[in-house]
Amino acid sequence: MSTKPLAFTGGNSGMASIIDHPAFKSRPTLGQFAKNGQWETAWAFGRDEVPSFEHVRDYLDGATEVAFEAFFDSAFFGIRFCGTTQEITQRAFECVIALRNALDGASFFADLSTRLELDALGHDVSFAEVGAVNAWRSVGPFRIDRPYDLSDCFDTLWHALGASAVGSDVLHRKAIEFAYDRPVAHWFALPVSAPVAPFRLDSDSLQEAARSVLGTS
């Protein structure tokens, strides 16, 4: 069963940001934090039950690194912060406020960008990874250092992906993350597996995700 992302052309320098992808148009439904990349033990919360500043501070507990993700049903956006405990506590809470106040995807990204004093989110992909949602580290992601290989040599890449740990896993939903280095480390992810178990990778969804984000044929 395929879960094809909606059509979109962007991702190349000078083209539309992935923020404009239809998958990120709706109001985000869920937020979560993870420290040190431990998404297996992420702290998740609904948009109508966001934590207070004190709860965020207590969760961080002196940490100097944290990542936040906002889910748009099966697609999601993530951003990572490093700095002093005070700095990342404030930045993390700004993510919470943006999630709480969002009316749709556009307002969420606009508010988040303003609060964090960021611009140009979702431009110029650095690399991509196919991974297991909320089991990224434990299952092990499949990294694609040259994202355009998804178009230029898909058959070879698909064979290697199928032989990988994430390609063999059917217990977790799969997503492809498009990662960006500037202005800070952030990523956008689209689903590439069936929506119900067994969660096998779907080649059509993977190719469509690549076409929609990278603007390939």
C-alpha cells in the first residue's frame, strides 16, 4: 500500500522552500522533544496540551542540546539547538508556543522563524536519511549523502536500502528526512511506508518524495 506525498516542486536553490509542500500546510498535530538524539524516549505532547516553561526547564534538566519535532499527521519537521541551558530552554519553549498558537502550517513556520530569529528554512538540502520514526538510532538510518542519487541511480540505492537494517524492519513507520545545515540544523520528513503494519518501505512513495522535494523528473 502506497502513501505518496502530495505533489510539490522545490528544494533546489532559488526554488520554493519545502515549507510550501502540501504535507506541511495543515495545523501541526503533535510536538515532541528529545535529548541526545534519543527519539525512542521522546517527550511527546498534543498541540492542545503543550507544557509550561517550568516543565520544559525541568525536562531539560541542565542539558545543553535538545531537538524539537512538530508532526503534521505522518509528515514532520525537526530542529536542533545547542548552547547554554538557559539558551536552549528559551528556544525550546518558543517552539512550544509556536505549536500552541499555530492556525496552520504557514503560521507555525512564520511564528517559529520570528521567535527564533531564523530565515530560509528548508532551502538547499545537505543530505537525506531514511529511518524508522521514533526509532531512528536503535534501528539505524540509511544515509544518502548525495540526495540526487534518489533520481540518478535509484535502482542501485533502492537495492542497498532494502539490504539495510531500516529496509528490513517492518515494526516501525518509515520516513525520509531531508536535512539542512543553515541557518541551524533542521529537517523535514515525509512518509515512505505503509500507514499500518507491517511498515514496509514503499518505492513509489520514496521516489515521489524525492521528486517533490528535489524537483527531479
